[in-house]
Amino acid sequence: MERAERKIAKKNPTETRPKESAGVCAVPADASKVAGPRAVCVALPHVGKPVRVLGNNVSEFISTLQTSTMAWINFTVDDLEKDGSEIAVRLGFSDSLIPAVLKGYYASFEDRDKEMAIMVPAVKIQKLDLKAFPLIILVRKDLIVTIHSCDVERLIQFSRYADSFMRKLPTGMPQPDKLAMLLVRILDENNTYNFELLRDIEEQADSMSEMLLDQNVRRLDIGKRIYEMKHTLITYLNTLWRTLDVLHSLRYGDAELISDDPKSLAQIGLLADDVNRQIALSEHMSEVLASGLEVLQTLYNNQLQILNNRMALTMTWLTILGTAVLVPNTLATIAGSFGGMSTNNLIFYIFLLVWSTGISTAMAYWWVRRKVQLPSSPQ
């Protein structure tokens, strides 16, 4: 990035170079000296080419904003609510604007006629750990300010080409149309970067499918991995749905700062269509993952059924062997017990055997009929 800034500095003599590159949270050498927010400002002056200024605080951009017809500033801060509110107030926005949008769920839209605040999710993912950080966009008639935390990188590419983008805007284009074009470009880059992270989720899904082929993998590990994958997809879809709500609010909310020109509104409509396609692809990926898991679950059920059949076959053979041994063992027991008995004792013993056998059979039949509903026929 520093090489790119040196090249731009040679081409644009009006550029101011900082000691460090903007958009990066630098760690100070002395812990007692807290680094301020890093920022890049691209402004379109009344006369001449766009001007790029890199700095650390708002005061470095005031003079540039006073001589510009339109400007964009991107801040990277440590504490989004505290530092962001301070930046907003120093740039002329309401102090309650950022706290209001930060209350939203992943995204929010706050329109106050003369000023507007938008929060959209900036997604970051490491394996299956997906996190959504707020990207705050403050808008007024001649200025757009984007603020995000150090935990996520955003608008890096646009910060390199923002001056070229402003230079290509038609001179006779009304100010609201220029503002709308710039806002659409910022939202589009954020959505595009979020969508690229879907490939990381697909790679993790592929590695999980490969893990499921290993029969030695613990079932608990598989269950945890499947839950993490589903949770990541659901979180990602939530960010897309909330972004779509914000785009609908921009397109149909009739905000004073947004141009009513059909071409500008069509650009916002194209952004909404792109997000709808991203949602469709994400849901399709979820369906593919679900169908694959169903197939794997069927395979595991088949394996369990095969194991159950083997156990049933083993029990059948054990029953046959037990019955084969039981009959001669019973006969030998009865025959051995007859030895040395008198006639009266023998008659009583035989009666006792027959009576106990009948009573045991009747009690077993009664218990089975009470606990189990026996069918009248095998069918």
C-alpha cells in the first residue's frame, strides 16, 4: 500500500503524505502515547483535480473540506462509539447520530433530513469463526464519512481510486446525483468484499465433507463441526438480509439527501439485486450442505442397521445353542432327582414339577399379555 501511495504522490502534487499509511491501526512505540484514528480524505475542489489528504485527526481535513464541493473521508478507529461520535461532532453531525445506528441489529438506517447515518455489516471470517463489524456511513449534502474499527479492513481499494472516481463524475451532474453515485460505490465495495468471504465458507464445507469420510472421526467432533457450519451460514445470511433492508430503505425511503433521479435509484436497485443473488447462492449452499448431511446420515443409519442385523443373527445362534443345551440338561436334572425316592415321594415330586411348570407358564403368559399387545395373526 505504501508503494501505491508513493506512486500516487508523484502523480498528484497536491497530495499530503503521512508518516504511516492510512486505514491501519498502528501500535505506538511508546505505550503512553495513544495513536489517534487513521484517515484518508478525497475531496473535489471547486476548481481543479480531486485532492487526496492522509492524516490522523479531523483538524487536518477542515481546510480541505472548506474549499471542496464534495468529499469523502474514511476513518479507522479503536473505539467505534466513542471515537466515532467525536469525529461526527467535529465534522458537524449530531452527537446522537452514531449511537442511534449502533443500536441496530447488524445494520440500520437513520434519516434526519439534513443528515443521514447508515450502518452496514463488514464481515470477517477465520475458518468457521464469522464476525460482523459495523461500517458506519455518515452523509450530508457535501460530505460522506465512513468509520470502522481496526478489527476489520474496508474500502482499501476504493481509497486508492477515489480521486479517479470523482474526476470521472460529469461536471454538470447535480450535487445529489454525485452524492448518490459516491454512496452507491462505497456500499458496492463493502458488499463485494462480504460476498467474497462465501468462498471461505465453501472451502470449510468441503473440508468438513472430507472429514466425514473418515470412519475414525469422533461423532461428537462431527456434530460440533456441523453446528459451527450451520451457525456460520445463518450469521452470514443475517448480514445479507439486513444489508438488503438498508438498501430498500435507501431506495424507497424518500430521503432528502438521496437523489430522485431514476438512474441513481436504479443503481441502488442493482445493489439490491446483487444482494438478492448473494442470498440465493448462500441459501443454495445451505441446501447442498443439508442434502449432503442427509445422505451421510442415511449411510450411518445403514451401518447401524447392518450392525443391528449382525447382533440379531448372533443372538439367534446363541438362542439355538442355549435351547439345545437346555433340553438335555433339564432331562438329566429330572432323571437324577428320581434316584433313591420312595413311591409316595416320587408321585409328589412329579406333581410338583408339573404344577410349577404350569404356574410359571401361566404367569409368564399373563405378564406378556399385560405388557405387550400380541397380534392375533403373524400378518
